[in-house]
Amino acid sequence: MTLERGYLIAFEGIDGTGKSTHCHLLTEYLQSNGLPVLRLREPTQGPWGRKIRNLLDRGRGEISPEEELTWFVNDRKEDVERNIRPALDQKKIVLMDRYYFSTAAYQGALGLNPQTILRENEAFAPVPDRVFIFAAPLPVCLERIRQSRNSGPDAFEKLDYLEKVQKIFDTFTGPRFRRVGSSVSQEKVQARLRDAMIALLPGSLNR
């Protein structure tokens, strides 16, 4: 099926909310309807993204919030140029497992200005058509992380820090945002996401 244009969908929220699982499931649903889909994840596997992932594993150390932010922005600029814009130009649906709203929330929790981060990113990065912000109680998220990883939470996943991150996610409002409470069953969450996509792409999807 050919779309009139490309669509960009972002999945945001702290780890353990189920956003990655539902990004994958929605990708499969859209593909089963014959739609062209590209699923991406940030940080990427590029050079800047690998530096960020190493930071997650070993801790922030002497890296300042400003330097860390620069790494995220550089990684995203490469992703936009190499992957996101080309796919949108090809009229694909691009599903992002994290995007610049995560950067604003996580770096904002370190003391930087979230709104400034959003403006700096939107100067070069396409604005999503929909942003699904996932949320669940923080103890539930941390327990899910512990169950899914032998190593447990990473350097970005301390309770007091995540509380600050969640509060910043809660400040993001506007017509493109959809709040997704992920404490309910996977089927109910996925049904809500599908309904949102049916509304965004009328006539293109079967329930």
C-alpha cells in the first residue's frame, strides 16, 4: 500500500514501561496491513550511539550533562540524515523507540532546560505525527528491568533520577501526544495504539 506521505511515530517513556515491546508489536501490525514501516531505536548503533551505550554500562563518570547532550544530538543528526528523512521521503511509517523527547526528559533531569533541548532538536529533526508516552509505577518499571536483564538497571535507572525524568515527560502536552498507561494487559495497550493509528491513517488499516 502506498501512503500519501511519510509518518513519524515516537515511543517514549522510561525503561520498563513496555514501550519497546509495543513498538515492535505495532510494527508487526502495520506490516501485516501491507504498510511500509521502518522501526528505529535511539541511541543508534553508530559511533555516537556506541559511546552513549558505553556510558550506560559504566556510568557517567566525569562526563558533564552538556557533553552528554552533545553526544545524543550528534547521534540523532546522523540518524535523521541516514535513516529518518530518507524513509519519510519514501513515504514510509517510521517508528522510533526513543526520540528527542527522551533526551529532553533525561538530560532535563540532570538540570538542563527541557524546552531548550526540544527547540534545539526540532531545528534539525522532523517533528513526529504522534508521540506515545508510556508510563507505569516506577517500582514496577524497575522490577521489569531486573527481570529482563542479568545486569539490572543501568546508570540512567536510579529511582530518584527516574522520578525526575517521569515528571518532565508529564509536562509534554499538545495534540500529537498520547498518554499510554502500561499497567494494564498487553492486549489493551496494543488495542489503544491500534485505534490511534487507525484514526491517524483512516482507511489504511484493519482492526
